[in-house]
Amino acid sequence: MKLLAIDTALSACAAAVLTSENDSENVTFHSEDLGRGHAEHIMGMVAAVMAEASTPFTALDRVVVNVGPGSFTGLRVGLSIARGFGLVLEKPVLGVTTLQAIAHEARHAEFCEKPLLVAMDAKRNEIFCQLFDEYGNECSQPFVSNYDDIKEHLTNGIAVAGTAAQEIVALASDEQKIVALQITKASIEHIAKLGASAPIKQEAPKPLYLRAPDAVPGQKGKVQRL
């Protein structure tokens, strides 16, 4: 199995090549926290990791991309590039969400064996969330909550990962014994690893936005920020 993984969903711009053979797995990756400008940098990162992994594009079995939640512009960049590679190479393109990648890393990097809430601060008092059980299975669809309503999901002994973890744990009582994990962002290594085991689907991956865009059309085609 050889795959290319791409992530431009949030501030990080990252690319990775995962190679697995005979129960051995290796991930070569480049990642940089850019904030913006992903479109200008991602192709250079892809070329760099492909060369470093000594992998020609024709050897790839699949392409994996982070489908969000994330920024509207960043998601479009990553999805467009991934779909382009898939079309040219005639290989499947698979989507992995930011929430899934954080949960996967929390499960493996921190050896978390508790029910897990992944919670990303989305500003405007909103949180992008998803629940997972102690085995890593998804217990809910991704959803949007806020810091008041999220309390109903704080069951005793649950762990919380993501950028909103510390704030959410502060809302819980001492008796609930809720733990904030150190995993706050989706890493390209775990996006690649999830993509390696993901089932191939007929439909193309779609962006996971979870809310409307921050920009709306203004007068005479101008864009206004909300």
C-alpha cells in the first residue's frame, strides 16, 4: 500500500506519503503552520515528500485528503488537488475528517481507553464536536454545539481532545473526573494512517463545513465578511 495524504483544512499545510508492506508502516511527511497561502505551498510539499519517500506518482494506490471541518478556502484547495491527482492517476480519493484524525491520534499517541469527545473551538462561542467510544468507534455524527449545551455530553470519566478541551473540562465538576488530552490538532501522519484503512467509496469526498461561510456576497459581487 502506498498513499499520498494532503491536509490544507486549517492553519497547517501538510503532505505525507505512507508506505506499508509486510506489517511494516512508514510515513514520510512535511508540515508547516502557515495560517494562509496553502495553495502556493502544498504542491511543493507534495513533490518533496514524494521524492523523499522515493515514490513515483504512478506507484500510489490511493489519495487521502482532510475534508474538515476547517476553513472554506483551505478545504477547497486540498480537495481540488486530491481530486486532480485521483483523476489523472485513476486512483481512489478518500476523505478523513479533522475530528476523526484527532480521535485516532488521541487513541494511539496517548493510549486513551476512555469514551472520547473531540471538540474544536470554532469561534463565536461554537464548538465542532464528535463523540467516540472507548474503542475508537464513532458514537455520533459531527455536530456544532456551544459551551453551555456541551455540558450534556460530559458523562463521567470521558476524555476530551481538541482545541476546546481545556475550556470544556473547566465546565465539569470534580466528581465527573473528565480529562483534557494534549492532542489538539489533526496531524498528517494520522490522516494518512486513517486513510490507509478507510474503505473505498464510489462517491467523491465532500467538504465537512458544519456551518455557513463567514463571507457573503455584497453589492456588485463584492464579498462582505460577517
